[in-house]
Amino acid sequence: MKHYLFIDYATQGYMAVVAIVILLFHNQTTPWWPWLLLAHVAGIAFVRFLIQAHSRKPSVRWLDFLRHYYPIPMYIGFYRETGLLNRLFFPDYLDAFFIQLDERIFGFQPCLEFMYALPRLWVSEIFYAAYFTYYIMISGIGLALYLRDKRQFFHYVSVVSFVFYICYLIYICLPVMGPRAFFREIDGFRLPDEIQAYAGAPFYPPAVQSGLFFQIMAWIYRNFEGPGAAFPSSHVVIALCTLWFSFRYLPRIRYIHLIDVILLCLSTVYCRYHYAVDVAGGAVAAAVLIPLANRLYWAFSGLGANKEHVPAVQQRTHAGLQVRSPGSSDHPG
């Protein structure tokens, strides 16, 4: 449709797919489903209205800003919604399967043993700080690209949004709580006794609990985390996505960023937010979704799949800016 960008199709498409899922598969776990359905219909209409309003008055600054940045505040709402919808297809969380899968692969539970192998405050703070940098990666890489070249920023937001949306759909279909299932009942959920027996010690060693970043992450998870969003690890998927953009557009920080991402991937298991298979699933998801999102982005931008052979300067209107192909001089090589 005229004036539509890839991110618009992705955002409206996600809302439409989830609305259809709500309509067809709502059950006793979603007594408020009509309101969720109405919210998705209203969201789709809002995006359409915003695109049309901007096309008529593109010079209005606040409207231009809202038109290009509207998906970002939606991330939190979409993420929290997955916790309301993740028992449409399964009656309960699937943690028992993933715990047994880790046991078969490794012969033990990495999410339990890793921290107790290194139960020192300075070690835990490194890992909790690395885990916290997830939020800095998303905003920091976005801000760096925004200041460097808004076209690169729009590319970044489009790809990150698409990857988020696919992860959210997986969370709705495959509810996995993560290692906290060992030590805490949520909505009446409890692991089978033979699996619960894996967890013989306190969830967190006393030595790590006084750390600053431990406390910060505990506060974040108390107030913002939704149950059932462990597989694949979105921290891993999105961190790898931000790393891809560092290597493409921000060469000065790419190797520092790489070290941080490696520590973050390890921290997801050390800090007991994810099973080891969640990390592997996140890496596989990133390997599939990042190239797919880029291919779709370039296709909807009119640059074609074989973007390296597009002429150096291609005059097309994208997000109110002149778009050049990645083979032009704004690409760091």
C-alpha cells in the first residue's frame, strides 16, 4: 500500500495474526479475550490512521516523529501480552520438557550448576551487569545509528521489530517459564517431583545477593517480567541482532560489543534466567530471523534481494529521506 514501510506491514501483520489467534483459540485462561481482540483491532486502525495522517502532513514534526517511532513503545505491551496468551495451545508451562532436554544433552542442569561453580560476588556482578547491558544495547545502538544516519536507524528498528514479533509469537505458542520454575510456583504451576529434586540448594547463593546489578535485575524482573517467555531467549536473539548492526555500521565498537554479547549469552544461564537450550534456540533463531528480516526490509524498500548490486545512489523515498543502497559510501565496508 502507498506510504507503507516494511515496519508497518510487520507491526500490523503481528497484531492481525495475534487477533486471529485470540478469536479462534481463546479459552478459560483468557476470560478477557474480547478486550484483547478489540485492542488489536484498534491498534491496526491506529497505525493505518497514523500513516495516512503523516502522508497528508509530513512536515508536522510531532506527527513525523510518531509515525516513524510508534512501534518502539509497543514492545512492552506486546511482550506483557504474551504472558496472558501463552496457554492457548498448552494447558501449562513446558518447563519439564526443556529441563529434561538439558539433562539429556549435558548430563546435568547448567542453569543450576553454573552459578554454584562460581558463587563469588565479583563473578556474579560481571554476569548480571552483562545481562543488564541488553537494555543498553537496544537503546544505545539505536541512538548511535540515529545520530549517524537516520536511514540506518530505520533499518535497525525495522529488523529489531520483526525479530521481536516472531519471538513474541513463539512465546504465545510455547510457554516456558525458565529456571525459576525450580523454586517458585506461578499461577499454581509446579514441576513434577522427580524434576523438582534437581534443585537441592537455595536458588541464589547468599554471596551473590548483595550485588548492585543483582538487585537491579531482581527489581526489573519483579516489575516487568512476564511468565512463559524463556524459549528462545530474546536476550540472545536481540543481542545478536544489535551485534549484526554494530558489525555493519559501527566498526569502532564491534569487538567490544562482541565481548559483551558473549558475556550476555553466558549470563542468561549463570543468572538462572534461561535453560542452556534457550540460549541455543536464541542463536538458531537469530541465524534465521536476522537474514530473513533484512531480506524483507530491502525488498519492501525497493532495493531488491541482491542489494550489493544496486547502483550506488538510488533515488527512492523512504521515511522522508533519500535512500542509498548499502553499497554506497555510507556503508563502512
